Amino acid sequence: MKADNELENIAAIVNAIDAKKAENIVVLDLREQSSYLNYFVIASALSRAHLKTLFDEVHKTAVEHGIERPRAQSPQYESGWVTYDFGFYVIHLFEDEKRKFYNLEDIWRNAARVDLAHTTRTHDLKPRKGDSESSATTKKTSSIKKKKSTAKTERFSKKKTTIKKKTTKEKKMATAKKKPAKKKAAKKPAKKKAAKKK
């Protein structure tokens, strides 16, 4: 398989797992480092369930794009690290702690990182967590959020200014209404005048 085709397939997989919110996606070019591997795709899952979702998404994408799957896949989700082996390239999906522990990027630190920005992917391939260089998409999203929050603040301030303050007289009337009316003392029945003596 040509490297171009491999990269197209990898781009399709990267797009798919990116859409499913995979974190910190990295593609390593291992051709100078390994005699039998061309690429690694490394991504993080947010949870065990998310790990399974990402693995299923890789499988679904491979089927939809007719990508060869030469190795039998038997994921052990409880290990926190699953791989999808396409022969010359392997997809590594990790839970965050396991990724830090095995640290494949450090083991293969001499491998070049592949930028798939020319593909249809909506985000760049640079790590998202703690990313020092913010992507254009992130900037766009933050500017949209900023505009929304500004509009919200303006609406709120308008509401605040339209609220009419009660005058002292109105306040007194309001409190007077709230107080229960005092009951008038019942009039005592008038004593009958003693009958005049005849």
C-alpha cells in the first residue's frame, strides 16, 4: 500500500474519532524508525465507555471506507489501552492515565509528527489538552462565545435599567397592604337601664 493511500485512510480514521471527541490526537511517522511500521495514531479517551466508542468508530470507518483489516482485533477495554492494527499502521486508543504511563510519544520521540491539516478534518492534530498554540477553530469558537456572552450582558444590563425603582410612598403603601388589619374591638352591649320604680 502506498504511503499516500495510508495517509488518506489515517485521515478518515482521525476525522471519525475526532468527531467522537477523542482527545490529543497525534500521528507519528515511523518509516525512518521502524522496518515494519509506517505510522502510529495515538489518541485519548475520556472514559472506559468512551474508549469502546472510539474503537467501534475506528472499525465502522474502516468498513465504510473499505480499509484493509489484516489482523484480528480483540480489544481488552479493562486494560485502558486498545489497539486497532492495520498492518503498516496501528491506531492506539488510551485512557489518559495509561497514555501517560506507557508514553509512546516519548518512546518514539525521534519520529516525525504528521500534520494532516490538508485533509477534511475540522481541527488540527496538535494536542488539545494544555495546547500552547491555539488553533484557528479554537479562536473562532472563543470569539463566538465572547460575542454571545457580550450580547447576554447587554440584554441583562438593559433589563436592569428598565426596572423602575419604587418611591418611598409606594414602599409604605406596599408594606401597609401586607400588614393585617387590626380588628375593631367589639362594642359592649349597652347595659339596660334599671326599670324605674313605680
